Amino acid sequence: MSAGHALSPALPETALRRVPVALAGATVLAQVAYPLVPGEAQHELTMVIVTLFAATSVSHALVWRGARWAARLLAVTALGGLAVESIGVALDVPFGAYAYTDTLRPQLFGVPWVIPLAWTMMAYPALVVARRIVGPSPAAVAGPLTAATALATWDLFLDPQMIAAGHWVWEEAAVVPSFLGVPLTNFAGWFATALVMAAALWPTLTPPSGRGDGGPGDADRLPIALYLWTWGGSVVAHAVFLGLPASALAGGVGMGAVVALLLRALRRERRAA
């Protein structure tokens, strides 16, 4: 068995395969608890949530797509995320002029260590969702574009929530065109960064080893479910618990457009099956 394949070609039910499922459950429980805990505790819980979600994505990639691909995922998203965030803090490119506060620590090059993991945690579900939307063909252009859109639209929830929590501040939000209190340069930077990451990972993103594209019941149902949960849970959290109705609407529509394409693709798969 090569390093690029899943850990168990026969796909028996093993304890190893249940690790990402358990981590996903812990992630959801932590997210449910987030709006219910006091403000200071939310800072600590934010780091827990990001770490659990990233561990879920990486462990699922490890089990179903192999050690080599999981390492590539981490290199592109976590190391790449740290690089682009460090450049962003130092040079205001590609997102605009912003700075992290001291609520998330420790930090490296002015970037909290959980921020690169946040790129990892959602890049993987976004890639899996994009693959289901575009279908089993290579889709060298459509695939990365769809994955970048699936990832970048999440920021319609993320930035307003993190600004409200005091984790970072925008130095230019009042002097450049902005949306939801976030400069438009940030959303452009998010899409560009997501597109580079998706283009680097897409050519090697295969179906889970040992399965074909068997529809919503196959091994990729976990990252797909997490993407759907992130969308639906964020809409409810922003609208009901966090007092952010504008981002609830914007994220609900923006990320929801990707969700609509995904649900259409899953229905198409069921009919074909």
C-alpha cells in the first residue's frame, strides 16, 4: 500500500475510522456551547473549536485519502495559511490593513496559531463539497473555482463574528468600501487565497480510497455534513444568539448558494443510483 492511499484498502469498521467521527461530534458540541458561555471563555473555546475541527478534517483525510494527501493538505492550508496571514499582517496584502489583538494566543509572526488551522478546518470540507458539485470529471478549472467559492463564502460569517468578539481589527474599514464592517479587499483576498489553495490540492483530490462516488452515503458524508452544519449553525447562531443579523443573512445567502448546488448534486446522485 502506498502512502497516497487510505490506511485500510478493505475499509473494515475499525477504531481508526471512528476517530474523525468522534472529533466531529466534539466539534459540534463545542460550537453549540460557544454562544452559551461568558465572553472570556469564548476566547478559549474558539481555539478549542478550531483545533477540533482541523483535527477532524486532517484525520478524515488521513484515514480516507492517505498520509501523503493529509500531509499535503496541512502543508498547503496550515503552512500556506500562516504564510499568507503573516504577509497580510506585515504588508496589508492581500486582505487589507488589519491586526490581531491579544485575545488568541500564542502568536507567531503576529498571527495566532489557530488561524492557519482555521484555513485547514474549512478548506477540506470545501474541497469535498466542490468535488460533489462538479462531479467525478477532473474539472481542472471549475473544481478549484467552486472549492474557492465554497471556502471564501464562509468568511461572510467568520469575519463579522471574529470582529465582534474582538479577535482582530480592521484599520481601513472606515476609509475603503466595506461590507458588514469588513473591507471588500478582504473578501477579494480570501477568494484569491482560497483559489490558490484549491488549485494546489484539487489535482490530487480523489474519491475516498476503496469507494466510488456512491452518493451521500459514502465516506465523504462526514465533511459534507460538517459543511452543511457550518452553514445552518452559523445562520442560527448569528441571527439568534450573537446579535449579528446582517451576517446571518449575507452568509446564509452566500454560503447557501453553494449548499443549494451541493444538495442538487446529491439529489442527482441519488436518482442515478
